[in-house]
Amino acid sequence: MIVARTIDQVRDARLNLKEPVGLVPTMGALHRGHLALLKTARRSDQSVIATLFVNRSQFGNPEDFSAYPRDEEADLAAFEAAGVDLVFMPTEAELYPKGITATVHPGRIAHELEGTRRPGHFAGVATVVAKIFGLTQPHRAYFGQKDWQQTRVIAEMVANLNIPLTLTVIGTVRDSDGIALSSRNVRLTSRERGAATSLYRGLTSAREAWDAGTHAPTSLAEIVSNVISQEPLATTAYVEVRHALTLTPLSKTIPPFVIAGAIEIGGIGLIDNIVVGNGLTLAEELNG
Ligand code: PAF
């Protein structure tokens, strides 16, 4: 496994990779969700590139950026074990030597849900992902369903800017208590963790209610919020039912739609979602 820390190193190493090349961009603190992305890339592509960069510009809150878990040694060992060919892990000075002087401005999709809670977040994500795409020139890039809105922002960027690659979205990996794996989970105390299960429990109840005939978006959102409100440690930031691909509000829940929610627990923000219908397949086809 080659570890590139500079732009010159990653460009040189990329030239020698067998194609097609799969890319898994990460901010490190790897968990089984990342490993699922790496495994899929390893199976589908001749070479796998992973990136590790904790991208300050997508954190609205400097404390959240500082508290973001970092373990470079463990991450490198996990990349190696997953069969990654090339890891790109630049410093901030390497990636943004003159600061951030040009950015990608994502459209409407980026300014709702997480975009309302975290203004500027998706511009930070889209900008760094565009840089990483440019530097690594992958044929396919892999992202997790947990960050559903992120996948839609990136899909829109790829389509609008005619970036020649295919996005693949992999289903959310969960712990046995249902919590979606996230690097932030390690910051939860055991009581907070118990409370954090309410988001997925709420989403599951809403899904069951939809199967049983409750189809009004507001009723489904209310089911999720009610489950969360039973946990004194958890606060609902939002619960929304939206078209799975365009994320536009719906008056009727016709698949594919997504029920997306965010909660705050002890100052930590957690997100999760359920996609009803063939949203994942469609997401891939749209970018194929
Ligand atoms: O999903 C993440 O870990 C980050 O948003 C990403 C895509 C690596 C960009 O920093």
C-alpha cells in the first residue's frame, strides 16, 4: 500500500494504478461502514484509493472539528487490511496551500435538512470531494447511505459538472442496537447511546406504519419525533419525508422517498434515514 501525503505523490502513484479505479473518501476514524465501502470497491475495481482528510470547512463548529476522533495509525492498518492500494492523506496546508479561494456552491439540495442545521456544510463537502475527484481520477466513488443528503449533493455536482465517474451508494451499516455506524458514536456515553437508538427506532416505526397504510408525510414524521421525544437526553433537530432523489417535500409518499432525521445528544449531532423504494438503485443509475 502506497501512502501519499502530497499532491505530487498522489498524482504519480495514480498513474501506475491498474484501472478501473475505485475511490473511498473518508475522514478517518474508520468503522465497519467504511470497511463495507472498501470491500465493495475491492470487489468491483482493479485498484482502490482511499483518502483520509478531516475537512475543517465542512464543520460549522470548531469544537466539533477538534473533537472529531482521529487515529491515523489504526486507520492505516485498516486500509492495509482492506486491500487498499493507495491512501492519500494530505495536511491542510498541502490541500489548501493558499486557503480556500475557490469553492463549489451546491444548489437547493444543500440548503435544507442538514444544510439548515449546518450552514455551509455541503459547500465544504462538495469542494473537498471535487478536489479529491480531480486528484485521484476514479472511475467509481463509494459513499454510505447514512449520509443520504451528502450522496445527493455529490450526485448533483457530478451530473452538473460532468465529472466522469459513477457514484455507488452502499446501505447503512448498523450496530446490533440499530444505531447507524458513525465516527461520532464513540463520543456518546452509554446512557446517551441508549437514547441515540430512538432515531432508528422511530424511523423503523414510521416504516412499519407506512407498510400498514399510514401514508401522510406529516404522520410519518410525527411517528419518528414521538419516539425520540420519549428520550429526555435526545432532541429532534428535524424529521423530514422527502423525495429520495430530489429531496423535495412531498404531499404523498410515493416511493422512492426518504425519511431523514437528525437528533442532538449531549452536543453531538447524529443523522439517519430510511429509503423506501428503489432509491439506492436509482441513485446509482442516475449517475451511471
Ligand atoms: O462522509 C465523509 O466522511 C466526508 O463528508 C467526506 C465525503 C470524506 C468529505 O470530507
